[in-house]
Amino acid sequence: MDIERLTAKQRSFYEELRSFIERNGEAPTIAEFMKIRKLASPRAVTQYLDILERKGLIVRERYGTRGIKLRNSHIEQEFKTVLVPVIASAGCDNVSVLAEQNFNDYICVSSELLKGRPKERVVSIRAIGASMDEAGVNDGDYVLVEHTEAVESDDLVVAVIDGFAVIKKISFANNAVILSPVSSDPKYKPIILRRDFRIFGKVIDIIRMPQKGDLEVVPIYT
């Protein structure tokens, strides 16, 4: 880090930023910092942030309103998160939900949920329907998915069938791939496909969306 080479004004800005993060556990917004430092424009704040980032003192996340982290500090380690793009919705009932990409939406999750996987290979998909409720996937939940074809029998997977996305438990027969619901409701039926069918990805974890309160992580692999 390059604290010694900061000017007096730059160091004062950095110390104010560090103090705010240590007190609140998160960075201020641009508007909040304008008020704290009595600055007239957002550009004045971003110029300081550009300098601190170039000198290796902070890290900025592209899509976070409070996405400023102190580099190499206990605050960065304790609150390290990643932004995961929400790229689609997937039907748990049947293939009635089109797998449309939507990169305007992101969810912020702990980096620990990626379990060492490259963040570039992890996306989030919104679950729709109830055929996977006994696997812990409920309507409206966010499902973290690693984009990979390396899946095994009984894994929860996301498959795209003729442009439609589904979340199911996978198993393999001699000449077929079977995508099964995980529900006691008999109206949900397995989907049987040819053996050469390709899978979009493997479900890593489920982020449950409660009516009130914090997000709940539902582990599916122990």
C-alpha cells in the first residue's frame, strides 16, 4: 500500500473513509461522502477514489452503491462479498419459463458461498414453481449456479430445453438423462432426454427470499 505518498488532502479523505467503514461495517455512498467532506459535486469524490484505487488502498466493486472495500484489512476480509448476476428465471414446475438473460439485476452474496469457484462461472437464477420444494427450492428463491457440465447423479442442475430453463435433480440411464422433480405432489413428472443432452450448470446453494428480514442461505450439500 502507498499511504506515505498521499497528499495531505488525500490522506485526510482516506482516513475519513476508513473510519466510516470501521464504524459502520460498510462504505458510505457518494452522496453521504459529499456531505461528510462538504464537497460540491460527485466528481470530487470519485477523483479521490480513483487515486486511492490506483495506489492500492481500496477496491471498488462495479455495481455496488457501497462497493468500496479497504484493501488488505480486517474489514475487507470480514465483509468480503461478490455481486452475482441474475441471468434468468427457471421453472421448477415445467418448461413454461423462458431462460431470458437479464444482466440488470444482481444479488450480493458472501464470497464463501462460491466455495472457491471462479466468480465468473457463478450466476443466479430465480426459481419459479413448487416442484422442487422438498429439495429446498421454493418459488421466488434465488439459486446460485456454477456454469459447468461436470455433474453427477442426484445433483440439482439447471437445464435449458429448447430455450426454456428448468431446475431438477439429474440421474442417468443407459441411453437417457432423467430430470426429476423433488416433490410429493404426483402432478410433477420427470423429464426424459437423450443421453447427449447438455446441462447448463450445477446448483451450488439456494438463497431463500423471505417476506421480511434477512436473506437465508439454504445449504443443499453437506
